[in-house]
Amino acid sequence: MLYAALFSLAVLTAPAADKAKPATNTIDPICRMKTTPKDQVVVVRGQEYRVCSKHCAGSLQKDPDKYLEKDGSVKGAK
């Protein structure tokens, strides 16, 4: 009973999960197509990115270092 109470207290006092930063990219990091606010969004390392398709979303999640700089910006977008 004491363990259940301590667990409940730990869950209630745990910090809320950080919300992902909103997508700001206008170019798909994978295929370089122009994106719009209606396009699919994928979260990588706490940052949202707009992508044109499920294929591009999967590629970005599978190997983010190939498409993103260390600071989270899209490679080659600068």
C-alpha cells in the first residue's frame, strides 16, 4: 500500500513531457519539395518538421543526422 501511494505521488509530481517545438521549415529535408502548413509533421529530437509524405517522414526518423545539422536546422538550407 505504501508503494502504491509513493508511486502515485511520483507520477503526480513528475514534470510534464516537453512539447515539441513547432515546425518552421518550408522545404522538406529529404526531397527538397516546398512544404505547406497542411503537410504531414514528424517529430525528431523534440522538433517538428514538415514533410511531403510518409516516405520522407520515415527517412527523416530513420537517419536524422543525414538530413539535419547538429542544431536541428535542415542541411543545406542556410
